[in-house]
Amino acid sequence: MKALVWHGKEDIRHETVPDPEIEDDRDAIIKVTSCAICGSDLHLFHNLIPAMMPGDIVGHEMMGEVVEVGRGVSKLSKGDRIVIPFTINCDECDQCRRGNFSLCERSNRNKEMADKLYGHAPAGLFGYTHLTGGYPGGQAEYLRVPFADGTHIKVPDSLTDEQVLFLGDIFPTGWQAAVQCEIERSDTVAVWGAGPVGQMAVRSAIILGARQVVVIDRLQERLSMAAAAGAETINFEEESVVERLDALTGGKGPDKCIDAVGLEAHAASHIDSVMDRMKQMTMTANDRAHVLREMIYVCRGGGTLSIPGVYSGLIDKVPFGIAMNKGLTFRMGQTHVRRWTDDLTRRIEEGEIDPSFVITHSAPLEEGPGLYRTFRNKQDSCVKVVLKP
């Protein structure tokens, strides 16, 4: 089969690789009909996530048709149309029973390695680092799905791939980010980053009843997309984020703040961001945490910081004393996809939201390597890329 394969920093190739096979009775094989490039994939593209290996198949947003099932699979049959969550979950361990699917205790097949780094291993993830199991990803013609009875979302035939594809990651990620804020009707919610997850977080916060949603970015096409949903916008290259948020909140600051950026924050005019880049270049630090620092500073006392943006290593110069003295609450983590998808599928079916609004580019799989660069460079007003194997 053909797949997109990681070979090192900024080196993704469209190659022929072996077809996946059933390795365990609980496996299923799907023929991928649609997949997408995620912002988290760019962290791999830039080689900022440890434990990648040349030859790894990338991609963790995918869906398709079941073509084979293992003898132990009872909830899927050939021909079923399913979205695959990026988190692999067994549905049987203590964390899965609690709904903490991204913390599944059985799916990370490199658990010992991850335990040493994290203390306790997270779940296995598709198409990502070997710290999360080293599972082949879904930017490919076919995909093996471990723990298939738990690791799938059945979708109605009445909905298109484009409407449901993002149930596997960015839609529940933006939704969880907003839910973690415990939004009240009087709240101002500020979202840093108007990329795909930020767009979903904006719409989720509005659906959940926020009085005012503000989005911070530097790209006008992304700000315009958020404004179309009803958000106030701030271009951080043209005005002070702190001053504008004060003006929008009567000097109180936002009640809830969402970091939809993560470890690759762009803020060239700020000294902390310049220092972060210097440390990245000298390999003395990994993550650029400007957004996290700014959220701590501007958030209203007693407020909540929700962090769906990916961080991978150590960060410094975090004003933790400010956070403590302001009584801020931190909520974060990889998304517990399956916790949310029944509700979100219903909302799509009922027309409350159509996640396909975020798609700006659709192309065959072989164009993937070039579109990684288009997405990374924010060229051609690129917000979200869907690939068709």
C-alpha cells in the first residue's frame, strides 16, 4: 500500500509500505477513505517530539470502511463505516471505565519506556511517537486498528466523510477544551490560536453558552473564520493582547483561557519567545511557551486555563507564582475522544454544527508531503488539509 512516511526533520515521503495484517484477535483492518493533516503532525515534521524513527507511518485523523476483523471483534463487521479516534483504548481498564480514554492502561505497547519519562504512561496513539506505542498512522491506504471494539466511532451513512472525519480528533479536542472551562453564561472565553482546534474551541464555547468569545492569532484568514462564528478577534502582530482583552472585559480579564497553540507559539516581538527559540536552537529547551505565560498573566483571578495544545518537554520562565496567587485552575491533557463523540455526532446530525467548515484543501494522498509544507508555512490560506488515499 501507499502511505506517508517520516524520515526525519521536514522529511515526509509518499512511499510503498507493507499492507497491515491482523496481529491480534481484537484487531480490525480498515480501508482509509479520508485522512487529515493535524497541527500536532507539524510537531513531528519539525522533529520536536522524541522517539520517532525513520520509516514510521504518520497520521492520526482518519476514517474508512472495515475490510477485515479479528476473531475477538464483536462490535464491527465488514463494510462498517467508522471514524478512528487518535487514542487507542481497550474499554476495560480502570482509566477507560472512568472515561479517561487517552490514559488507557493497556494500549501503549511501549509502556515501560513511557513510564520512565512520564512516571505513568499515556495511552497508545496512532501515527505518533514510540513513547505512545509507535503504532502506524492513518495517512495511508489501509490501517490496522488495535482494540477495535473500543477504538472506533460508527457514523451515519447520511453524513459525508468531511462532516464526520474530525470526530477522531480536532472536534472533540476543541469541545473538551471548552467543557474543561466549565463555562458560565457571564463568561468571557479567550482562545489563543485560530487553527483547526482553535476554530472548534471557539464554536464549542459559543454552543456551551459563553457570553463573549475572543480569539487571538496573526493570520487574517483564520481570524475571519472565527469572526464568522461570532468571535471577537485580536491580531497579536497589530495590537496588544493585554490591552485589548482589558478593553473587552472592562479591565477584569477573561474568565476562561484556552491554549490551542501548544509548544510552537509564535510571538517574535516578545523577549520570552526569542529566548525560547534560542534555547530550541541550542537544544537546551524544547517547547515555546509564550501563550501559556500570557494566559497566566491576563486571566481573571479565580479563572481557568484549559490546555489542549500539545507540549512535549520542559518549559521554563513560567510565572507559577502569579498563577498560585491568582488562584488559577489548570485543566489539560490529550483528548478523551470517545467520551464526547456520541453527543457530537448527534449535534452534527441535527445540524447544530458542520465541522467541514474548517477544510480549505482536499487532495490525493500523494500530494501530502507538499501539503505538509503548505500547512506549515500557512500558504494559500491553508487552515485544514484533507487527503484522499
